[in-house]
Amino acid sequence: MDPVIRKLFGNMPISQLNDVQLANAKSKQQNTVLFLGVGIAVLGVTAYSLYKQNVVLKARIVKR
């Protein structure tokens, strides 16, 4: 085992170390998916808001 990993995790069994690393990887993936989902939702709401404003402005232009 790498000396740095041994210093961080002590004499943890390899199977337990692998479980910890797997849990960390899953957590990072979940965070990435969460951030992407929130970003897509924000962009969707922004696009819809701009679309509705455009419809209102077009209606104003037609009335004049």
C-alpha cells in the first residue's frame, strides 16, 4: 500500500479501504448529477421566463 494512503487510513484492511474509496466515488458522482440537475432546472426556468417576456413584448408591438 502507498505510504500516504497508509498514513491517512492507518492499518485499515484493503477491503475496507476499497469500500471507503467506492463510497467517496459514488458521493462525488451524486454531487455532480445534483449540480447538473440544478443547473439544467435553472436554465429551463430562465428560458421559459424569457420566452414569456418575448410573447408579451410581441403582443405589445402588434397592438401599436
